[in-house]
Amino acid sequence: MATGIPSPKQFNDNLDFEISYKNKEPKDKVLKTSNDVDIINLFNCGEESTNAIYYGDNLDVLKELMKNPSVKGKVKLIYIDPPYAKQQKFSSRSQEHAYDDVLVGARYLEFMRQRLIVMRELLAPDGSIYVHLDETMAFPMKLIMDEVFGAKNFRNWITRKKSNPKNSTSKKFGSISDYILFYTKTSKYVFNKPYTPWTKELGEKEYNYTEKATGRRYKKVPIHAPGIRNGETGKEWRGMLPPKGKHWQYTPSKLDEMDERGEIFWSKNGNPRRKIYLDQSPGIAFQDIWLEYKDAHNQNIEITGYPTEKNLSMLELIVKTATNEGDIVLDAFAGSGTSLVAAENLNRHWIGVDNSKLAITTMLKRLSHGSEKMGDFVMKNNEVSKQEAFVLTTESKKNFSFYVTNQIFDSPLDLIELKEILNV
């Protein structure tokens, strides 16, 4: 029957595509390193620091990092939580201006695309990138990510529950989710598979049999799989062939070994099944819907007060999954520095970039003094409290270097002002 659908042979092998819009720069032009940006090292905390915070336009900084052989092609994880094209101004809980989220449409896409192109060059061959967005631009950004990283390197569209249910008066369903696009640079990448430990109730429900001799809980699964095989797994075992259209999951000799160890369950009618034991299971594998990583939602959660601050446990999950100890984590929209703290807690190296003065001072204070309980930001008279001035104390300094770009300042006085804020 004719369907009107062309045969795959009529297409080229390359099935990638590009999204088109005005003022889109060619990739090679994007990667051309600018010569008019200087990186100024304001101070070092510790000797030969491998961690760094950069104050400046992240495209400038990313291109400068391309010149660093210890960074280019060495970054194992990039996590970014960029602006969402919300056309809003964002302030901290103490009402300090943080940043303007004003880019929309094609300007937003090109802003992100240029930075993603350079980020891809910084990634190691086995590196990963996680891009955190909401519904405003997540779908067109998926097309940009497919273009830059290749659709074949798309791994997951993760949906995260970001807040408790809302009693909104608008005529639509409550918005309690945002999204994380997970891509890799190649097909071979670091992925330390995360699991949720079994609870007693779930474990007993899933593994609903108990061996009398050992007391071990187990479940029964088939020992065959779909597909015909002409090798050993398609032959007889114990006088029986695998069901029609299927094959044994293991060779007959391997099945004999499993049976000798008591790992095969035989039904009354002689049907074999494999025992899977609860005590050999690492837990429940994570799926692509995350319900346990809401942002700050009660007065005892420790935060920085920076707007759009994300859940630290979620960032630690991503860092643990995508990297090993000693690897480099990069966040080019570092904001409050949650990803840097996660990397620091897990013995990874980190690089943070932001062009917001509030973000920079928030990160530095957080790395030096930690965070405060959300309730501490509100006084008893319901007035927003003012956080104490930031002081980078010698005793609490982390091991990192702090850099600025020469283009971040409106005048020479800004450098003096920044040093006064940082007390260095």
C-alpha cells in the first residue's frame, strides 16, 4: 500500500538539521577567539588553585578558556541554569538587583547557541551537559541542542517538580515543573547510574518471594528474551527449546551454573525462571521525572537569598552521576554558585562564570561562610532583613582564584569598588 512516505534510501545518511533565524552566526565565526578581552587575576585563595570564579561576560570567558590546555577538552560536566526568556528583572530576597532576563525569540536562541558551541569544545570526549530551563524556551532550545551536540547525543528530557502545588487564580493548570536537557559530547560518557535505596515496604512488594533455606527475598523473571538466535542461546537446554520467536538470555552452560547455585526457580510444570535477589539490588534506578528536588520551600532550608537558586541535593546528584573525583565541573551561569558548592562537596574541581555583581558576591560569601536559613531573611516585623556585609576571612577561604574581564567595568572606579566589596 502506498503511503507517500519516501524510502530511507532516498535520504542522506546525515539526518541532522538546523533551525533557521535572522542574524545567525556561522559556527567557525563563533569559535574565533576575541583578542580584545583581558582576564585580570584579582586574587588567589590557596596555592596553584584549580578552581576559579570569573566575573565577566561568559562568552568572553569561555573563549579565553579555549586557550587553556588544562581546560579545553577536559571539562567532564557542564551544568547551566541560564535566563529563561521571561522578560523580567530578578532581585534577591533582600531586594538587591540580580539580573535582567530580557532576551527573547531569535536573539535569545543565538545568545545561547553561541555559548553552547564554545562549551562543546571545552567538554571532554566523555563529558556531559545539563541545561536547566522552563517551558518558555525549552522546546526551541531542544532544537538548538540537537544542532550543536547532535540529536544522537540527546540522552534525556528530565522533568523536575520545582515547587509545591499552587493556588493560582489564572485559567490554567498550576505550573510546578521545569526541565533539564541532558546531552553528551559522544556516545561514550561518564554515567555513574544513580539509585534510590529500597524501602522495606517497596522491597517486599517488588521482591515478593522468600527462600526458606536462606530467608533471602527474591523475584522471578523469565530466562528468555525476544529474537531468534542460531548460536548457543538458541539451542536446547535441559531438553527444552526457548519459546517460539525467542532465545535464552544465557548459554546453556551458564544456565547450568546458575541452577547449581540455586538461582533458577522451577515451577510445578517444569517452567524455569531466574531468581533476582533483593540484597543484590542497588536500589530503584532513577527515571526522567524528579519529584524530590524542589527549590527552597520551608523556613529551615539554607539558602543564599539569590533569585532562581536551585536545590543543592539535585546538583550533587548531577555531579555524582556525570563525574568522578578530580574531574572539572563548569557552570557558565553560576548565579548563587550551587553547582560549585556541589562540586566542592564532592571533591571535584570547578569553574564558575557570571556577569552579575550580586551573583559574584553571593558565590564568594557562600564559599566562605555557607548559607543561611530561609527564615533568617525575614524579620519578625515582616521586613526583609539585610544580610551582613561580605568579608572573605582568611580562615574560611576555599582554594580558588578570582578573575575579572576588563570589559565588565563601566569605569576604573568599578575595580576599586569591587575590591572593597570583597575586602581584598
